[in-house]
Amino acid sequence: MKRTRRTFVKNVTQASAIVGLGGISSSFTAKSYSRIPGANDRIHMAMIGTNSRGEALSAIFAKQPNTEVIFICDVEEKARQKGINSVIKTGATAPTGVNDFRSILSNKDVDAVYIATPDHWHAPATIICASAGKHVYVEKPLSHNPREGELAIAAARKYDRVVQMGAQRRSWSLLTEGINALHEGAIGKIHLVKCWYTNNRKPIGIGKETTVMPGLDYDLWQGPAPRRPYKDNLIHYNWHWFWNWGTGEALNNGTHEIDVARWGLGADFPTAVSSNGGRYYYQDDWETPDTQLITFQTKDTTILWEGRSCSNLKVQGTDRGILFYGEKGNLQTGHNGYTIFDDKGIILKDVKSNAVIDGRNAASPNEGLDAVHVANFLESIRLSKRPNADVEIGFRSTLWVQLGNISQRVGRQIGIDQSNGHILNDKDAMKLWGREYEKGWEPKV
């Protein structure tokens, strides 16, 4: 089957070689990417990371009008096949499976990429792909650490690429209606926002160093992260709870709730952040907190995030959510809908969606609601506009919970510079703004 190349990328000079993690050796500049007619042409996608979330989104992308998934990239053979099968089941042409996503970036047919790798690869892969001239949809969190998020913004702007973070709630119509109600003063001035996430995760045990599972390129899986021995309790999901690769429940799930809280408040950066918690439930290799309370302070509002990875008792009747407290009442949301209460707790408005949403489903809480965010990404490419969860929005929402983790790790409250979100007067905390990399894998713009 012959694939038609999109008009607006037809004449772009692509990179001739990939140089480590530093990106692409190329002759083009941001100016080379100016939009030209043909914005409704077919968009060709490469999916990067397809074990769980990426498997689900491969099908969603394949179902979008005038869109084709042509590459499935994963460092693990079984995961790669999952992605391929997911696309085939939609009736689309089978994509090509690739181990190393960097090998397809000089292909002029690839217009955009989707990234659902472990967290330590999110920003580095975004930077590499944007510098190769590809638009990027990257799952939350945008980055493993704040410095990477800054570099991701720099890459998106330098190469004039659409970069959308997977904060899909930004594209949900009824939730947007609820946020607009807040902005219009439905509950008056907001003084407190409570966010929560609950689950019932089991222990991960004490890992044993062993032979790498068949079909896995573990060296490439680690990529930019400093090398650690392979253990039998790390892959596929438990890397979330190790600082070398993951970011804990705060970023794994809290990013969503904090993004909505920040959206509702119209807040860029907190003025101060503090965190308390720990690994309380089991004695195992899990490093990040399973119980965490992060407090964010702005000039006029306190924001709380409660994360309980191993205690699934619901809050306000939901497994996850956001509750805004205002001078005239309250607004509760979390999924695609919202409820407004007066100051006595009487329901004034209750807007519900027909969508069945599983807030703990790591693959896809709801296919239809994932699809609207995907559609916004594709529309943004075609119309040359910023997406609903643009890279700068993603950076700020990711940063809030990263600051929570930094406070947790240094054991004290940290003050925040309102001009850029940086940590004030705390050298030890600021050391966690970035990270160490495996030699030769440092991200560069």
C-alpha cells in the first residue's frame, strides 16, 4: 500500500543522522516549518511505547479520520506486537514494528509521534522527536524532572511543533463547562481546593537480579537513566515506584487532578509547597510514597492533594476527584461532569455524562473521552494552533507535583519563585530540579 506524504512536510529537509540523545544533526531550522496549504492531508503517526496505555491509544489514533498509524515502536517484542494487533483490530493496515524509535525519525512520512514510555523517557523522547520535525503527543507527566520540562518547551518552540500532554481532561466538554462556571463566579472566590486519588495496589516484593526477560532491550529501556541492574519486580509497571525511572503516584495520577485545580484557579505557580507521607503499607522495594499529602499555597488559595496508593476508600463517593470550596458554595468534579452546591451543601446544579469512566484504569478510563483529546491534537496540527494541553500547560501542571515530590525528599517546605517556578533559597532542593544521566544520553535542544 502506497502512503501519501502530507503536503506540509513534503519539502522539509529531514535529519541525516541521530546523535545520541542530543537529538538530530540537521540543516533545517524553525523557519523551515512554516505552515503551507494542505493542512487537511493525512497525518501519519508513530506510536512509541505500546504495552498498556500505548496499546489502547494506538487503536484510538488508528480510528481517527484521515490518520494512519504507520509505526509501532517499543523496546519489548511482546509490547510491540500488542500495538500492532491493536491497530489491525480497527481494520487499518498493519503498521511496521520497530525496536528503537530513533530509527524512524528520518522517515519523511512520519508527521507526528505518540509517547507512552516510562516517565524517564517522556521529555527526552519529546525533545528528540520535536528536533526531528515531528509533532508530539506525550503522556503525563511531561517530564521526569523540572529541567527536562523546560527543555521540552524549548524544543517545541524552537522547532515550531505542536506538543500536547496527555491531560485529556482539558478536552472534556462537560468538565470545561464546569471550569468556565468557576471562572464566571459560580461559587465566588475560591479559598480551598481538595484533590485526591485512591487505589489498592499490592506489594511489589524484594526484587532479585536475574536475566533480562526475553525480547526486552533493557539497555534502551533505561535510555537516559543511569544504569541499574535488571530485577524481576521492575517491568512492566513497578518502575513507577523507583526514583531512577518513575515519579510516584503524585505524578502517575496526581498530575491530572492538580492540572484541573490549576485550570480552575487560573494559577501558574504556587508560592510554597510542602509534602508529608511515606511508604507505609509494605516492606518491599517501593521507594516513592504510597501515602502522600501535598499542600500547595498560592496568594489566595490552599490546594491539597491526597494520594493513597494502597487504601481504596473513596472520598466524596469517588475514587479520584477535585472539590473547589468557594465563598458562595462548592463545585465537585473529577470526570466529565460537575456538581455545584450552595453554601449549605444543597445541590444547585448536577451535570452528568453518559460516559462510563474507570478512574483507575491505566490503559484507558474511557475510549471516547481519550479520543476527543487525540482529535484536538490532530486538529491543532492541521490548523497550526496550540492544543488544549500545550507543552507549557503540561510543564506547569507537572511541575506542581514535582515540587511536591522534591519537598517530600528534602523533608521541608519549599518557597517558589513566581517568575519561573524555581525553588527559592534552597540549594539542596534545587539539586532535584534536574537529574544525572547515563553518559552520552543527556537531552539537548
